[in-house]
Amino acid sequence: MKTVVNLTQQSVIAEIEIVLDTYPYHPYQQAFAIPDLRQELITFILNRIPSFYSIISDGHISLAKAEQRNLLNYQLPRKPLDQQLHLQNLIHQGICSIVQEKSDWINHHLCETVQPGCEPSHWFG
């Protein structure tokens, strides 16, 4: 039996992790740790780039190993650096768009960070 693997989706998810690591924890990383927002970001990007697929045989190796191998051997068709920069730009656009569109919802669902000097001390009981 053969399985079709979406290499684009796996690459997008990996690149999202890399790009989100450059953003502050609050509110960006915290917001996109919410599964619905993360999926919305993935969808935003996948709708704007072409998809690449690979067919693998299930009988020879596990699906996880096949995906890893295909991702390691995966090369974009032309100018990989331009493609990567384009993907990173789309991720930044998606982050900004979703945060602007859902800012009230995000603020409501995220706990506000407390400044240590602003909270009363509980040490003295």
C-alpha cells in the first residue's frame, strides 16, 4: 500500500516553529500555542503556496521515518533561499493578520503577565 505525504505542510509547520521563536513569548508564542490559532496560521500559509507531495510505500518503512527521510531530502524546485524567505514572509504576514483580526479574543484568552514589582508580596502571610 502506498501513502501520499504532504511535504509542504510538514515544512510549513517546521518553519512556523523557527519564525515564532523570534517573537516574544507574550502574546505571540503564547497565542499560537492555542491549537485553533496555530491551525489558522497553517491554513493561512498553505492557501498561499503550492503544495508538494511524495508517495511512499508503507510496507518498507514506517510513515514517520519516511516523512523524516523525505523532509531531509526535500528540496524546493528553484532557488531554495528565495522560497524560504517567501515562506518566512508569509508566516510573518499570517501572524500579524491573525493577531490584528483576533486581538480581542487573544487578549481575553491569554493570562496577562504580572510584573514582579507590581504584585503584592504574599511572603508575610
